[in-house]
Amino acid sequence: MIVTKCDYNELISGDKNAILVAARVLGQVTSVSMSFITFPILRNSVWTDIFGIPFERALKYHRVMGRIVWLEITVHMLIWQ
């Protein structure tokens, strides 16, 4: 769980600062998530050797993580407005 400067009640009440903080935090989480997208798609990677997963399964992880990042970006943009 991510600890932020705002709490759930402030977000529900519509406090503008709390909403902006939540949007910024979600943007940072999205940036971190985007950095992990590239790990599974590297062929003959150290990461796939360490975890022992074949390239085809790594592509599935890449697609799932891509969808999660897309969802995070969409929510971030909707909150940021």
C-alpha cells in the first residue's frame, strides 16, 4: 500500500489538494510500472533465466503489465483534470 499525504476522506470530500496529490502519486506509480514492462520482453534475458520462465510466458506477463499501466495512466489522466 502506498502512503500519501492525503487520506481517503479527503479524496471523497473533493479536496482539490488531496486529489492532486493522489494524481501525482498515481503518476509516480505508473512510471515505476512502466519501467518493469521491458523486463519480460527481452529475449535471452538474465531476468527470464533467473525466474526460469520461457519467452512465450514472459510475453503474457508483458501484456498483462501493459494493460495495468494503461489503466493506471487512464485513471491518472482522469484524476489530474
